[in-house]
Amino acid sequence: MEDVESADRVQLAKWFRFLPSAGSEHTGSKDFSKLYKHERLIMQRIIERFDEQGGMDSMISKQIGWERR
């Protein structure tokens, strides 16, 4: 969560676009519920901060592209 709080708009945009859905990498795990809740909170904060900084526009979308690097 510290990384989310200190991230700039470009980093937030990359996470917003490229991070997998909360819990998706833990399907079938005995800790799924706990991990899902934790990852969901992080993603919610990413979205809040990203929206506060102006969210997605064509310029930032082009800057980060569509391929995960």
C-alpha cells in the first residue's frame, strides 16, 4: 500500500490497466478469500488515487500502451 500512496499518475495508470483482477491468481487456494480482500483493497486505492489525479485520458493511454512490460 505504501507503493500505491507514493506512485505517480503514470504508475497508477499501468497498475489500473495491467494488474490482474483481485484474487484471480489465487483461485482454488485455501487463502483465496483473505488474498482477494487484500488485493481488492489495494486496487480500490489505486483507482481512488488515479481518479484524483485525473484518471485515464488519451495522452496517458498512449504513453503506457497496451502491452504489459
